[in-house]
Amino acid sequence: MALGAVAVLAVGLTGSASATEGTAADGDWATWQKDLVGSRYASAEHRVDARNVGRLKLKWVFAYPKTESTLVRSEPAVVGDTIYFGGSDGKFYARDARTGGAKWEFDLSSVDTNGFGVVWDGPAVSGGKVFFGDARGYFYALDARTGALRWSTRIDSHPAATVTSSPIVYKGRVYVGVSSGENTAGRDYPCCTFRGHLDALDVNTGAVDWRYYTVPQPQQVGTWPSGAARYEPSGVGVWSSPVIDPRSGTLFVGTGQNYTGSAGDFDTLLALDARTGGVRWKNQVTEADTWRSLCNDPEPEGYCPGLGDGSALDYDIGATPNIFRAGNRTLVGVGQKLGVYHAFDARTGEVVWRRQLGVPLPSGGISGIQWGSSFDGRRLYISTYYAGPGTLFAVNPADGEVLWQTPNPADGCTTGGAAQYPNAGCDLALPSASSTSPGLVWEGGIDGKFRAYDSRNGRVLWSYDAIRSFTGVNGVVGTGSAFAGTGSGAVISRGMVYVQSGYYPEYSTTEGHVLLAFGL
């Protein structure tokens, strides 16, 4: 099929769902996915393009204070003249999108002083409210104009529950996945009892309208060698963010691996009825995947359930799907940590095509496709992480043909700020979710470089080295670092480009990290 035939149909689908419920479609980037169908494409951008992107300059910086955790990972949302984002300091901010000037801030400790109260997802702005979760498993709705708390709920009482999934709003509900850090527990921990789930919450009250569990209730089946109780099956967290096809009312979301046992919807793309949570179809892309962090221990025997049968893979789906049209079909595609991008018929779940992009590692799953891809109506843009090197691909959405590929530039770790920290762990890896605007693809690297690529051929048109010290508009001094590898990518809105800088590896840990805002 000709690529041009995809374009017209795909743009039509994107246009029918160009923003989350209650937001303007023009220049807003109101949710992590950018729109209901997960395009991550700023279609209305007309100021920054391939001809002038070389003149892009840093306009302002917001710096986070040094705290116990300095990693930043909350992709901003931009609606009108306001940018909304969470920090590594336990606060959520609203600032002027053009200048960085203060509007309001919300302290997560005002809801609960216990635990690791920081924002790990990107917010969704809809109907005058801002929705987001935190690392403790709380979920919040704030007044978008004032920052006043409308409601909050502990979305999961499990002590290891967390929210990395960025919410999406549709027809009076806000949808969000719940994951956990329980798989990182040590040998003496009674592993594991967490059950992943996807929730639909009432936007006005936070009440759970429906919940879909991804794994059965764990049961004790014996003990670990340490004597700690052993439970299975467990895990299957929902790390990624959902998307919704407004034509069919179907919600799509990917799932993680089992921590123990082998059951449930691990490594699966789920297609659920957005109204009821009922299953329309599901496609499991791995036969078995049971992994916890002790699988990477020097002596994993007895503590790595998948070691014996080779299923200790960590090949889950952490990436957010894309919905697009090809010919007379609506497809839903998603990347996997195995390095494969899968494209399914959105109505039936039938496999339409698969493409291996990243080189799989034997365990740990960090070589493949991590968080998200972008679709600009003509091509899919997909990046790979630790893939020797990480590479940005442009792919034909009709059949998966690779149209061009650009590896992380070979000098990324030997030039600029990264070269000053030879022992920091720099690698030629692309952790961030890809974003696009007309003519451009935006991607950040572990080498601390933020780059704009020509969407026609993959040529790097502009690069900015973030590993340096900045004084923020808030008077705090911060240091840039690797670009966020847990679900955060670039946001493009009304001639400005925003990105968080400060994830692993941290080249300097003496200061907090930064949000960068660029413009012409």
C-alpha cells in the first residue's frame, strides 16, 4: 500500500480525537498521549519547523531543589498559557508557559505526609481539572486555575503500589493504570502480593466506576529459601498509559510481567470497553515472563522464578499504544521491551505486522522499546533504548517497513557535558518517548543531548547539551542530566518546546535537575 494512502485516513482518525475531553485542539498538549489516540503529534504547530529549528534557543529553566530523590520524570501538560508538571521535590506546579513565571503550586504532603510523595506520571488537563498520580499510589484532581484540591484517593492500598501511567480523560471518566515496585524487594521479603490493574474513575468524585485486574489474587504456595512466604501469581503492573479509539469506545493498554507464577494478562495488549471495562480482545505477546530484580543478582538461584525455564525476561509492554488507519482498517500498534513493534487490527486483535527494531538482551528488557512512539499521520517514529546504539526509526504504518533509521550519534558520550563525567554511565541510548511536530521528530538521549530530527530523512537538525548548571526562574540552581527514561518526552505547544532533564544516569548529584523551555 502507498504511504500516502495511509496519511489521509490516519489524519482523519487523529482529527476526530484531537484532544482529551474538555480541552482545545489548537495548540494544547493537554495529556501525555497528546490526544485520545496516542499520536504524540503537535499537528497545529506552525512556528517551529525544519527550516528554522536551528535557531531554537533556551528561553527559561525551572530548577528543582536538591532532595532525597533528584530524578525528574513528569512530562508537562500545556493548556492555554499554562504549563503543568510534577517535580522531584514532592510538589506539583503550574507556571506561565511563555516565561516560567509562578501561578500556583501544590504540596503532595498536604494529603499525606508519609511515603515517597513525588509525581512519576504526566498530568491530564480536562474540564477545569488537572489529574495525576504519585509514587505512593495516590491519585489527585486539582482545580486547574487555582491549584485547590478537588479530590484525592489512594488508588491502591498496597504499600508498593505506584502510578507511572499517565491518565487520559474520556466521557466523564479518567483512566489510569497502577503498577508497583514490589519486584525490587530483597530476599527476606514475602514476595509477591501486588496485582496490577487499570481503573476508570469518576472525574468529579474519584470514585472507581470499574477496575480491571490483570492477574488473579496471589496465594501463598510455600516459602523462599530465606524462609519468607512465597505468593503467586503476582505482578502484571500497568506501567504504561492508555489510549482510546473514540469511534468504537475501546480502550487499549499494555501490561507488565509476572513477578511470581505464570498467569493472568502478562505482556499483553488489552482492548477493553471504555464504558464497562469488559474485554473485547487481548493479545499476549510473550509465552512466559516471570521476572524480579533478584534475577539480575549475582546469585539468583532460588529467588528468580523464571530462571530454570528461561522465562526471566522482563519483556513487558511499558510503551503506550498508537491508534492509526491503514487502508480501510483501524490499527493499534505498541512497542515491547523485546524490541518488537506489534501492529494489530483494532477491532479483532489479529496481528497485521510485526517489526524487530531493538536487539533483545537475555534478561532485563532494557534494549527494546520502552515508553512510547509517535505518529504524524504519515509515519510511525519509534526509538530503542540500550540497543547498541539506541536508534530512532521511521516506519511505514501499513506494513512496518523501515523508511529510515538514525542511530544515537557516536560522539554522544565523548563530547559536551557527558565527556566530563567518564564514570557516570553514559551510553548511546534513547530512553524518552518520541514526539513529533510538522517536519520534526524530538528525542532525548542518555548522553544528555536533546535533538530535533528531520522527519523526512532522520537527519539531526538541532541538538542541545543539557549537562550543565542552570539558574532557574524560581531562583534555584539545578543541573541537567540524561533525559527522562520513564515515560517523559518532549512537549511542543505554540512555538515552544518543553522537556524534563534529570534521569539516570545522573552526571552530577550535588544539585536537583531541571525543566527546559525552548523557543525561537
